[in-house]
Amino acid sequence: MRLDLRGVSAHLDGRPIVHEADLLVDDGEFVALVGPNGCGKSTLLRTIYRALRPSAGLISVDGDDVHRLSWRESARRTAVVAQETPAELDFTVREVVLMGRTPYARAAGDDEERCARALDRVGLAGTEERVYATLSGGEKQRALVARALVQETRLLLLDEPTSHLDIRHQLGILHLVRELGVATLAVLHDLNQAAAFCDRLYVMSAGRVLAGGPPGQVLTPELISEVYGVRAVRRTQLVFERLKE
């Protein structure tokens, strides 16, 4: 699985938001997209999962233009946890998670087991019959990650997957994504988490990709000052890990 963006630009309401972005995610890589609010990260991600058609450039998955794939084929290749999540779905958690099996023509006999395993992996075992709308913000986020897991794709797109989560569940989700071993592109705000978990990252500013590469090479004090307008100091720090149950 390989995600490849070449010269991708995008407009919203007639305004240019993303300008000639190049980006690559190889099979098994965990790649972060970072940058200040409003720089175009989510807009760029939306062009990849076809919520927005780019105004220029090419987005390919395994060499195929994503905007030429059928919705079913696209959903079999790419799973998405978007930032704009439906807050008041009148479904049970089980029904929401099983929506991830929609791209497959027929329900498999072990779909219920897939659902149970996914919920267990995100720490929501036993919530199958709860109404999705009654969950907390963090629980909703984890349920949507479980929905992406049962989709069983080789490419995963995540838009701020740790938002609404406490530190324990933030680390749990990032560890889980890392362990999946699938090509993953995630919009992240926490630079420390991006550096700790990701193989590579891309830095965006004002709609443009300014730099890309291993975190240690990209996240320099000079670049952080240019992009975020803050002074940064690199130092050894404590690393928090979720305790085993």
C-alpha cells in the first residue's frame, strides 16, 4: 500500500487553501501531518478521502487515482476517522462499529467477533448495546477508531485522533495505530507525540508543505519558530506509557 500526493491544491468556497502539496506514505509507515491551526491540514486530508476534490494535482493509492475509484473500492482500501464526527447518531455502539463492514458485499459470519475485538482494542469492551449519542466525547472517538479497524484496510487516515481523549487513551490509541502496521497518515497537534510515535512527518504552514522527513531532522528549533512563532528547546524528557491492564 502506498499513498502518493503530487502537486495537490484545494479550494474552499472559492478560496485557495492548499497549494501544490507533495506527500508520501509507504506501506507500514506511521506519518504525521503537523502545523498550526488553519494551515490546511484537514483540508488536505479531506482531498485524500474524497470529501473534497482537489483543484489540481494527483492523489493515488497503489498507483490508482483515488477520485476515479468506486466508493466501494475506495472504502476497501482506505479507512477514515474524520474530525467532524456525528454527535447524535441514533444507533448503538455495535451498529456504528459494524458500519465499517459496509464496503463488503455481504456480511461475514464473524463480523460480530470483529466488532467485539475492535471495541476491546480501543478499551470499549462491553459497550456494544449503549446508544452512541450517550457516550462521552472520548468514547465516541474511540468507537469511531473501532469502526475504522473493522474496515480492515491497508491505509488509515486520522484527523486529530487523540482529541477529546485523556492522556492514557491518547497513548493507547497511538500505540494501537503504531502496532497495526498499516500505512497511516494522521493529523496531530502534539509535536512530542508526533516525534515519539511517527516514522516521518510533514510540516504545513499557510497551505504549503514546508518540510518532510524523520522527526529528529524536521522538528528543529528554527523550523518550529518559523511555523509556530514560538521558541523551542530540544531536550531529553520523560516518556509516559499506558500501564498494562
